[in-house]
Amino acid sequence: MESIFSPESYRIITYVMLFFAILYVVFEVYLNLNELDDDTSNIVLLEASKEQYFFIPFALGAIMGHLFLGAQTNYFGISGGWAVTLLFALCLLMLGAGFWMPSKKSKGFLTLLLVIGLVYGHFIWSQNFMMV
């Protein structure tokens, strides 16, 4: 049985991710050039985060910390599967809190959630744990 971690698999995944990145850039350019104001993904996500969906900055921070940062030492002893489950549970709790206690969130609060997500992705859900 062939391994799914072959160099050919990595090449295919790279091409798929490159395709989606190019598609996203083309979509953003289109949204910037159309006649509607404030319809880019940045503005839509910011407005959604200010209301009920304030888990978005935390989740994006965790993904950025996971992909682009990463500690070499697993200080908390949480494995990859449990780290993803914990991230999902935290996001569900934030989503529930957003629906049950709706309020306008400040940019400072959303920035704090982004930084907390970065710390989570760096120390708890680090991609480097699997490489050591």
C-alpha cells in the first residue's frame, strides 16, 4: 500500500493550495473593483466578529500560530488531536456566548482574542511537535 505522505502527495497538496490562494486573490480583486462598498472578506469578517462571531479572530490566530510559528517543546503535553478538539470546543463556546449574550465587541477585544489565538497555536497546537 502506498503511503499518503509521499512526495507526490505533497506536490498535489501544494498545487491545490496554490489554486485556492490564487482564487482568493482573484475574488478579492473582484470585490474591490465592483460597485458595492465594504464587501471584501476583511470587512465582512470584521463586522461579523464585532457581533456574534467573535471566535473568528481567535480561530484565525490559532491557525496562524499553528502554521507560521510553533514551539519545539510541548509544554502542556496536549497531543495534536486533542489540541484541535480543544480549539473546536473553545470556538463553539465563544459562538454560544455570542448568541446568548450579544454585544458590540471593540477592536481591542478582538485584537486580544487574535493574540490569545496566536499563543494557543504556538504553544498548544504547534505544527513543530510532530517534527521532533
